[in-house]
Amino acid sequence: MKILEIENFLKEIKPRYTEGEGFLFGDPQQELKGILVCWMATIEAIKKAIKKGCNLLLCHEDPFFPGDLLQIKDEKHLLWDINQKKIKLLKENGIVVYRSHCYLDELVVTDTFTHILGLPEASVKDWIGRIHVIREVTLEALARRIKKRMRLRYVRIIGDPSHKVRRVGIAVGGMGLSINLPFWEDLRKYHPEVIITGELDEYAMRYAIDTGIDVIETSHSASENPGLRKFAQYLRKKLPHLKIIFYRCPLPYNYV
């Protein structure tokens, strides 16, 4: 099959947003040899695709820095050294890059995250926002439970550790960033007492403090990797004779 045909397996639902998605690099008319599914097209992810003989890299995030293609009006950023390094690796090895973001968030990433967290069935589903009602627990106890379930060395919290919470909001991945505060505002209509998210910046932390919402941060990639792994498993079932590799982007930081 042609690489172009992979879009036939990315149409189970119609996502709310489609900007910045699709084929972003390479010739999709070539024959498909293998697919590497990953969170971001990092240098290591590209090298893994090369090593495994995959000529389609299906990533969730923007493949080129600065990473917000929707805001870029020209392509000067592609001349950055890091982006040229990626382009050289991709071009020399005939690798095509396809980005699937909102589609996978809606199809599998959000609900896989809530499953990993061990939350009950959502009482509210609004796009990729979720509200789960749990047995009352302190913020600290909930954070420790999440850390254990996700096998993380630590999570960050915003709020009083002794504060008791029941209504849990979900803002998977980068939906905890200040650029997505309109999403927080929509979620606040359902009165969450704590929001579990992937990634925060300090501006969003200040918003959380001023609005009185507790937050637990797990990391952007850690919150989305499980859903991407599940999607790779889905592709293996649909394309049993094709090589499908999942590359787990590791956490980018260490602890001291």
C-alpha cells in the first residue's frame, strides 16, 4: 500500500480541529514499509524509525521547532539548525512525517489517560474535557495514587496538600498550558475541584491559584504516551502484515 493510504485509518471520527495535521514532510506516494508511532518526532524517534526500517513516522506533536505551526506565517523556522538536522535525517532515509493531533486526542489519548489513572466513568464529557466524581480524598493522597499508577518518580501539585477533593477534571497533555486557558474556563463550568493535566507553565499555575483550583501535573508526554501505544496496537490489528513500532518518548528531565 501507498503511505498516502494511511489516512484511511485516521477517519473513524471527525475531530473538532484539523489545522496543523496531515502529511508535513516527505513523499506519501511511496510504498509503505513500516510505521513508527510516537509522541514527538525527536531526533531519537527518527533514528529509531531508521533502525527499524519504518518510512512513515506518525507523530502526535509538531515535528519541527518552535512547535506551534498554527502561529507560523512563514517557514523561516525550518532553517534553524535543529530543524535542518531533522530534515537531513528524514530526507536521506526517505521518511514521511504525518501528524495526528486532535484526532488522536479525541479517539484514544484522553480516555486512555483516564483509564490509566483508574478513574470511574466520566460524569461529563465535553470534547476532550472530562469530569470524574471520586470518593473524597486529599490532594496529596490523590497525587500519590496517580504517581504510583503512572509509575512516575514524582508529580507536581498546585494547592494545599490537605485539601479534600471529589470532582476531578481532566486536561490531558498540553491542555494545562496557559495558551489553553480558554479550555480551563470551559471545564470550570462543571466545577472541578482538582484538574489532572500533562503540562503546566507558571502562568497557568497562577490562574489555578487565583481561581481556587488544585492541579496535579504528570508531564505532557507521560499523559499521552499510553494512548499512542494503544493506537499503535490498533494499527497492528488493522494492518497485521505491516511493521508497526511504538516509540515511547521518555521524560526529558532528571531529578536532583
